[in-house]
Amino acid sequence: MNIKKKFFYNYSNLIKDNILDFILLVFLLTLEVIIITSSVLTIIPISDFILNTNQEEFNTITSYFVEVLKIVNFDVSLRNIIVLFFIIEFSKIVISFFIAKKILDLRFKLHLRLFKNIFRNTLNTSNNFFEKFNSGILLNTFTILVKGISSSFATIAMQFALIIKFIALITIPLFLNAKLVIINLSIFAIVFFPMKMITKLSYNLGKKITFHRNTFTKKINECLQSIKLIFVFNNQEKQISNTYKDLAKVNISEKKHMLLDALVLNSYRPLGIISAGIAFIIYYENFYVGVEISKTIAVFWSLLSAAPVLGNIINNNMSVINLLPGLEQYNKLLKNTKKYSLKKNLFNKKIKPFNFKNSIVFKNVTFYYEKKYKLFRKKSFKIIKNQTTIIHGPSGSGKSTLIDLILGFKKPKSGSILVDNVSLDKINQNNFFSILGYVPQDPFLFNASIKENLMWAKDDGNLEDINEALKLSLSYDFVKKFKNGLNTNVGERGLKLSGGQRQRIALARVLMLRPKILILDEATNSLDKKSKNIINQVLNSLKGKKTIIIVNHDASVNLQYDKKIII
């Protein structure tokens, strides 16, 4: 698909999805054109009144202008017409400000809409989506690209208005002096000739900018996620150097685009003015034809006004072409969110709790990432309601993958997973999640208070729910000892708490939901013996009351259980 087709395909969809806002933008910008055109027309009678004291020598436009003013009882004089001209020019300022404000309002509204759309759809996808697109692509799209796309939307609307403005500014002098304008337009045509080459160059630079931004954002994210590892390996300078190189590539690509942009702005506008000047020189003798002088001034004024408009059209075209690769990436992500979408709507607020009655059954389940390395081959087992089941096996055996299969984040290559004899694929995932509680190996806590972290799980919870969850997780006593109690900030990722405290708060957060099925994926793996014993004590107290599934590679785990599944 060539650049032209890519442009129309991607931007036409963007406009179609936001057609009302687009029409409003074009209307407002066209209104500005009318005001500008009016100011150009006002130049003619001013020139006539200055150069011709005898009203019988006025040209046709001035005569019509005077007649219209007389109809509205306007006192026609040079002074009053100049005042009218100033009023029109001032109106341009007021209307331009209003339009600029409206453009910003619509642009930022679109920014929020685009972000919400892609973010909502991304959070409604399976793990396969996140395996396909790395954090750099996602973060760059959510932040920089979405903002750029909303800006380009306003720019395209402006293009329509600028084209109308250019046509209007050319039409007036064409009516007044066709020969002069034809020469000027011929020179304009020469200005447009290299557009195809500039468009292609701008698009390629846009692709490079998007790619390098993706890479740079990914490196920054990886750096922050592995900050302790960087310190331990004493690799700060190495990380700085690698990230700096990626940022330098972003800057080089952006600088090239800015230089191209500057070339257009500094070349096309003067060329447009020169073309108007050449045409004016050729017809310079019109100054000596009394009645034609005012027309010549109006033509020159109009052509001078058209020159920067042409420059803006070309410059805006470069901007939207440069942002086209970003819009393509946005649309590609959006398309893939639908491809990898969890079939059930995670954002359906009308969740009906799933009535878990009997068991979860793996029936001849086979799963693999690469066909020759199969994690499970026709694996079958049963997890009984209100029993504690341990899933045991060495690292890399697929224990966490098995949990992803139970959660529905991954699908078996063959075989089936049944919940109460119903295929997991046919169960509303919202409803199924409503009875689940999940604690990963490295629990994530938000950089907020303990209370806010617990309320995140259940925003309609109360103090009684919080205290119950803290007591069940054996967290109540240590939270009470904190100076700020429940209002204690846990720090980013909960790093102000010890590993055992962090794990227990994560468990308390899950217990806020009163889940029927509790899943812990290596939840005690990185804890000291004392913390492990506390977590095990909590789980033992819940035995027989909930269906508990525990992934653990430690064969000597001190935990009461009903069944052990060896992977």
C-alpha cells in the first residue's frame, strides 16, 4: 500500500469515527476564512476612496460595497470605511482566539477518547497480546502517539479550512485580474512539484521516530523494573550508555524532521511571495491606470495573504504524514486487541457471581509455546471444591502456566478445562473471576496507603471488611503498630514493607473479595522461614472453607493439604 492509500485509509477512519467534531472544526475554520476574505475585500474601497475623490470613478466592487453600506444606513466615508476595516481585523483576532480554544477543547477531548479506547481494549485482552507487543510499543502508544494523533486530527480539519481560504484568496484576484493570477499560480505549481518527494521523506522519518521512541520507552521501563539488579551488577554506566544511545536515535530522527519542516516554512512562503511580486512587477503599469490601481492593490494584498497559507498547507501536510506511522501503530494495536480480546466483556458492571459447586477438571490438556517443547501432554487431574491442592514441580516445569490456564489467560492446544462439567471457554469470565482470588509470587502494591490498596479490591468495602481481611491474613497486629496505621504509605510496589508484610497485605487484599477459590502462585517462594510459616498458618486456617490452589516448588512445605499434583 503506497503512502497516499495508507493516508486515506487510516485518517478517513479516524475522521469517520469522530465525524461530528470534525465537521464542527471545519465549520469554525471556514468562518474564519469568511472574515479574512471580508478584510481583503475592504481594501478595495479604501484604496478607491484614497485615490479617487469622484465616486463615479469607483470600480464595480467599491460601488457594490457602497450600495450595501447605504442599505444598512452606514455613513459611507473614508474614515468610516477604515474604521470598518479595523473592526473586521479585530473580529479576526476574537474569532481566531475562539476557534483556537475550540480546537484545543476538541483535540484534548479526542485525546482522552483515543486513550480510553486503546487502553480499555488493551486491558480486555489475553496474555498473548502482551507477549506480541512489548512495553515500549504500548507505553509509547498510550502516551506520545495518542497525543500526536489527536493533534493531527485538528490539523487535517485545518487543512480543509486552509484550502478553502487559499481558494478564496485566489478567487478574488482571479476575478479582478485573471492574467496576473495565472502567472502567480504557475509559479505556485512549481512550488508544489517536489511535494511527493517531501511526503515520502516525511513518512519515512515518521516511521523511524516511532520505532526509536518504542525502543527508548522500552529501555526506560526495563531499567526501572530491574533497578536493584542494575545496582547489584554495578551496571549503572552501561545502562545509562545504552539508554542514551536510544534517546540519541530518537533525537536524530526528530531533528531531521524539524529541519525538513524548517526548510518548507523558510522556502515555500518566500517563493509564494516572490511569485506574487513577479506578477505584480509584470503588471506594474496598472498603477498608472487610475481606476485599476485599487484592484491591483487588492490583488497583491490577496496574493501576499495566499502565499503563507500555501506554506501552511504544505507544512501541515508534512505533519500529518509524519504522524501517519504512529496512527498505523495505534490502529494495528487496536485491531490486535480485538483479535486477542477475552471473549467476555471485562468491563460489564453487572457481574453475576459464579456458583462454583463441584470441581475444576483438566481433561487431556496439552499446552506448549513451541511445538517441540511441550509443557503438558494430555494432562488430566481434578481440583475438588473446598480442598487444598498443591501443584508441585521444579522451576520451568509449567506451574505458573497451569495457573494461567485455570484463569483463562491461556488456552489449551488440545483437551479441555471444565468447571462443574462446563468448558471454561463457555463460562462468562467476569462471573468466574468474581469468585477467584489470586496472589502472584511478586505481589504488586500501589504507591498508596494500606487502606487504599485494600479498597482497590473492593471500593464499596468498609472498615469492618478491612479489619476482617487483615485479621484473616495475620496482618492486623503489624499494621496497628505503624504510626499512621491504615494510612501508612507502602511505597512504590510496596517496597516500604518487608517481603512478608507485603505478601500478607496482598493476601488481605484478595480476602477483601471473600473468594471461593484462592490461588497462590509461589506466594512464599522468596520469603524467610518465619514469614512462610505465617502465610502457611493463614492458609491452614482457611482449609475446608475455600478451594485453595497453591503452586510451590518446595517439597518440604509445611502446609496441610488434601491433594498434591506433580508437574
